[in-house]
Amino acid sequence: MTHRYLNRRDERSARGRISVSSVIARLGALSVIATMTALPATALAQAAPSAAPAEGDADANEIVVTALKQRQLLSDVPATLSVLTEQRIAESRIEQVEALAATVSNVNIRQTVPGVSPVITIRGVGLDDFSTTNSPATGVSLDEVTLSSIALLNSDFFDIGRIEVLKGPQGTLYGRNTVSGALNVISAKPAPSFDAAFQAGYGNYKTFDASGMVNAPLADGLALRLSGKTIQQREGFYTSNYRKDGSLGKRDLGRRDVILGRAQLGYNPTDDLEVVAKYEIQRVRSEMGQYKGNYTFKPGSPFVKCAPYVAGMLDNAQCTDAFGFTNTNPDRFNIDIARDVPYNVDEHLLSLNAKATIGRVELASVTGYIAFDRTYRIDVDTTPREELDFIQRDKVHQFSQELRAFTKLGIADVQVGGFYSYDRAEGNNDNLISSIPLVLFGLPAQNGKTTFDQKTRSAAGFGNVIWHLTDALNLTTGARYTWERRHYIGGTSYPLCPISPVNVACSRVGVGTTFTDRTISDRNWSWKVGLDYKIGPDALVYASVSKGTKSGGFVTRFTTTNNQLLPYRPESLIAYELGAKADFNRVVTLDGAVFYYRFKDVQTNLLDGTLTVPLQRLSNINGTSELYGAEASATLRPVEGLTLQSNLGLLHTRLATFATGPVPFVGNRFSNAPNLTFDALARYETPIGSNLRLILQGDTSHQGFAFKDASNNKFIVQRAYWLFNARAAVATADKRWEFAVWGKNLSDTKYIISGGDTSGLGVIGLTTNNPRTYGASISWKY
């Protein structure tokens, strides 16, 4: 690997009775799973398939997936893969990316504030930053179009066919290279028969939501599918003690006004040709959820730490900010913001997916274009003053093109492909700090502005070969070469503090104009080698070693020195994994895996306490860090209509023994990496009378203790928690009509999903999960 930093600018036969040999095979795989889950300090579960009907010619309880760019039964995929079906997504109200943390083990989702820039961490590996210029460590694709920026992950799900979560490094098969895994969101596709559906619901916080779909055949082989969704939440989760004009008075914050739409034109005249053209829009005119400030200064003594903070506690009853302000209300949703906090988004997405079979070769092309425009405001100090506020405006434009070819050559299945993308992330934020009397530092009060403009070009060639060594034994080999170049221009400016060798006041306080115009270029190889063995028709064991990389980049945030604008280096990961799957006639389905990762030059946020104004910046942990764990899942169908699922994951992480930066992180735990995750679901469906069906579902999830940053800051931690959700529905026998009542987070559990440490300025912000929500809905299908 080289890095250059430039100083410029398809399927299974029908099942009958279980044979003796088949039982032995399944028990063999079961013993492997049991052995793996008994290993110390491990256990990871992968979400098993639900009982919903699946695609294609598969058994009615099987799920056909395309995570490895071939149509395969889920139980035949030699990798750790979770699939959420259309039924599961709807009944569990999986509406945004952050819901995956409660349904897929060893997954953690972090947000800077509620609803903004979710950061996905899989098996402890994820991006520890929220900058628009950053590509996610987990490759996220919408109908195979890979998203270039974490800013593009905020859209709500609607009219989804399924969601696939693939764990471990990816890149030898498609899209961008990733280190933690891949999240594939697949829309329901145009079909040759007429179909329609509508759903509407109402819940607490004066929330109305509605979605609909119409699928209409236009001609032989030609169909149009139109779908849309709206969310109108007229009461926010948060209560501010101040009006917009700064006077005392109650008002709620966090209202939502979301409109989503999608049009798909599908052309499928023969089995050898399929083309889908899509246009999708998102319009958001909402309010930001905000985190609550916890203060760290001694009353009456700005910049002198209060006793509780020194003792390792946060206590707003005894601590204040620099101006003596505090909020003693224990309610985490009670805040003190005196201004509008809008969250506005306009997004347009176009894609063209084409697949054709010519002779023995299957060809695929994926073309995508996204235009994203967003404005939002965050009150960092969460006080009535305009102390540490910022208004950000950002735009992302991306174009990507992917080409793949697949063929079967005797004993080998061969796929080769290429990927190209261009994206531009640009914008600015106003740093609103005029209420801070910088005269304390020898400066007048002044606001600043941070600007950024990043252009990224990425190209890759990849290949993957599955060698059929015997009827039961396969060897997988894959490789990828990636080239990427980023050019970044940006910095922070203050009108009264220009760069000047004679500006003594600015130099003394460490606040001045910063600027960089720089290009970085990365070239790297990633690869995979794996073996999988079919012990019997319903049992599989597999092992793999793979390498993934994530390129370096730049961070867009308020800076006070040019050193904070230095790019961070690439990170790379080598993953070892052993897994097994067994299916006991669809009555019992088991999956298990163990894994060990060696992670070099981990990209993470460092709090640079050497500055007068302490700030976080994305940098690298030098050396090789490690993590390991295991996963196990089970699906039981003991009687007709009853499905039980459970998933378990354990994880151990340890940062490198040689650390860099102002704070040594030797032996620290990774951020956003709970040591234990667990989720379980029970679903029961039964007829009641001759024309109705009763559907009952309950689920729970647990995440263990986790630090929210690499410094293992004791003030910003996720305490272990449980969540409980439930749903009850009555449907007609033909499932055309359904009425349901539901509740999420029924125990009203509160936990920290992220935090920001600006204790040097007197405040630590802690973002809390959504409170208890509940409601009712009615749906109709043609």
C-alpha cells in the first residue's frame, strides 16, 4: 500500500423427511456453533430469517439474498449476514438506520444530535466522526448505489423489499472498499401485475404518518411503481424553558415535517434483460433534536472546575457554565435554547440499474447520481446565550458508475468489475460565539466562519473467483485495487483575527484564521480468501481471512490552528472469521461465528487539550489494535404460527499499545463498541373466527456498557440498557386490511447515544435516545 500526501492544492431440492445422514450433518454444524459460542470472551448473533415468504423459487420460509452479488438462499451464504424482510421492517417499525442497533447484534449507532448523521459501528469498527466530508466505514448502498458521505444516511425507510447487513471487510465484489461491513437497502421493485397499498397511523407527540404504493403494468414487460411517505410530528420530544426571543417560557422542540417519494420504471421483457430506472426525492422541514448541557465550572469562578466534576461527576446543581448558568431539571429532554433550530433537507437521487445475460455471461451496470442540500443549527452549549452555536450549510453531489461481469467456467464462478465515483462535499458553518466576552483573553467578541470544499475521485478494479474443489467444498479468492484522490480547501476565519506575525493577542489565545489547500492520494490492495464446506444439504461451515481499507481524509469543523486541519491517514484491517449454519427442517435454524481483527492506524477522535480552546479532531492511533468476539443466533418455529428469534453478541476491543496524540489511549476500549448485545423476538399469528387473524409481536434488545470516544471519557458513556417493544394487530384472512396498535421503548428507558466534551469551555453535551412512543395504524393492500 502506498500513500502520497501532496502539498497542493439460485435451487435447493424439495425437503422430505430428515434422513439419518442429514441429521448427522446438521448436528456436526451444530457442534461447531456450540464450540464457537463457548469460547471465552466471544459470542455474536446474526439475525436469522423471519417466517415471511421470500423471493423467487425458494421455499416459502427461505430468503433469497444478493449480498454476494448472486441469488442465494440465506442459509447458503458463507458469511455473517443479517436480513430484515419487508414484513419485519414494517411490523417492527424499522424506519431509520438507527433502528438497526436493536435488531442486529454487534451493531451500534451513534448520532451527533438526534436524527443527524448516524454513524454505524459493526463489531466495534466504525467512523468516529460526523463530518460531511467523511465516507462511512460501513459501506451503505441504496439499490446498489454506494453513498459517499455519512450526511446521506438520514433518510427514512419506505417501500423497502429487504435490508441486508453483511459483516466484515467488503470490496472484492462491488462498490467502495469498507472495513466494518456493508448495509444494502433494497427497494421493492416494479412487478408485472397490478398492486397497491396504503397505510396511515397516529401516535403520541401528535405524530401522523402515511405511506402508499401503486404498481401498474404499462405494457408487456414494462411496469411503473410509485411510492411515497410523509411524517408530520407536531410536538417535539424536547421542552425548552425559553422562547425564541430569549424570554422565559415553555416551548417544544424537535417537530418533524418529512415528505419522501420514489418513482421506478422497470423493463423486464425476458429473463435475460432487466432494467430499472429510479427517481427519488426527500424534502425535510423539521427541527433539530438537541442534547442537554452538563456544566463543569465553579459558580462565580469561570474556568475553575467545580468539585463534582473534579471528583468525576456531572452535577448541574453545583456547577455552571462560564456565565453562572445551569439547568437543574433532571429531565434529559428539558433544555434551554432560545432560538430556532431548523433541520432542512432537499435531496434528489437518480439511478439506472441494468442486468443482461449474453450467452454464459451475466452483465450488470449501476449508475447513480445524488444531489443533497442541507441546513441545520446546533446549540452546543444549550444555554439561552449564543455561546457555542453554529449554523451549517452543506451540499453533496455524487456520481458513481459500477460495471460487473459474472460467468461460470467449469469448476469456477468468476466475477470481475470496476467502480468509479466522483463526489463533491462543500459548505460552511457560522460559528456563533459573540456572547462570549473574549476580552477575557485580550480579544473583542467576534463570530467566525468555517468553510470547506472537498472533491473526491475514486476508482477500483476487483475480481472474485469461487473454486468448486468438490461438490461440497468451495474456495473463494478475491482481490481489489483502489485509487483515490481527495482535494480539500477550507478553514476558519475571524475578521478581527487575521494571520499576522505581529498579531500578538490572537497568537496568545490560540485563536486565529486557519486555512489549508491540500491533496491526498491513496493506493491500496484489499483481498479475501475463504473456504466453505457443505456438511449436508442444510448445514454449512466456513472460514475466511480478508483485508479491508478505508482511505484518509479531512475534517470539517471549527479550528484554531492549522495543525487541526492536517489530514488523517488511511486505516486497514485484517479479519479472521470462522462460522457455521444449520437448518433442522426449518423448525430450528442456527448460525454462529467467531472472529478476530487486527486493526492498523485506527481513525478516531482525539481531544486536543494542548490548545487554549480544547477541541476534538479526527486522527490516527499509531500501531495495531485488536478486537475479537463471537456471534450466535437461533430461530425456532415450534408450532404453526409461532416464530421465536434471538441473537447474541460479545465483543472485546483494545486499542494499540503504541498511541499518539496528546492523550495516551494505550489499552483503551474502542468507542461505540458494547461488550454485550442481545435481542429477541416472539411473533404469533393465529386465525380468530373464519375471516380474521390475530398477530401478536413482542421484542426486546440489550446493549452493554460502551464508551463513546477513544479516550474512554468517563463522562460520555452508554450505560447498559434494555428496550422493550410490542405490537398487536387484527387482519382480515386475506391480509388486505389490518389494524394495529404498537409501542416502542415501553419502559421509557433513557441512555446516551453520543456526547461532546467541551469541558474546557464549561459544558459537556450528552445526546439521549428517543423517549417512549406509541400509536395505532390501519393498512390496506390490493
